[in-house]
Amino acid sequence: MSLTASDVKKIAHLARLGIEDQQIESYANDLSSMLDLMTQMGQADTAGVAPMAHPLDQMQRLREDVVTETDQRDRFQSVAPQTEAGLYLVPKVID
């Protein structure tokens, strides 16, 4: 896929990037190369390849799931402007 100078200008505008005019062709070539690489990677045959959870195939160190803090909801809600049934009440902001 080949990007044009207008494509690069539009992408830069959407990303809120300032690109100087003399750099546009360089960016267009670089971005086109990246898109070509993504296209090649998308065409690779991955049938029979098992997905990996971690590239080094390591196990996640887990800790025991225990409660370490006491319930302080009533204390926190005592300073809230409005609460009801254990929930914070806030003004409606979307119509």
C-alpha cells in the first residue's frame, strides 16, 4: 500500500502532529513500508501455531487471594454529598 503526501498530511492532522513539508515524502515512504510489512505479516500461514500467553513461556507468580483491608465504605460515604443504599449519587450529566 502506497501512501500519498495528502494521506500523510491527513494522518498528521488527525494525530495532531506537526510535520514540515520537506519531510512529508520521507514519512510517506516510511509509513508505506510499515503498511507493506503488516500486509506481509497478515498473509503468513499461522495454521497449526499455538497462541502464546508469554513469549518466554513462563508461569505467572500468583499470591493467595485474601482480604487485607477492612470495609470502610460507611466512613468514606459519610463525607459524600449524597448516597443511597451504599452508592454515591451524582448529578445527571448526559441527557
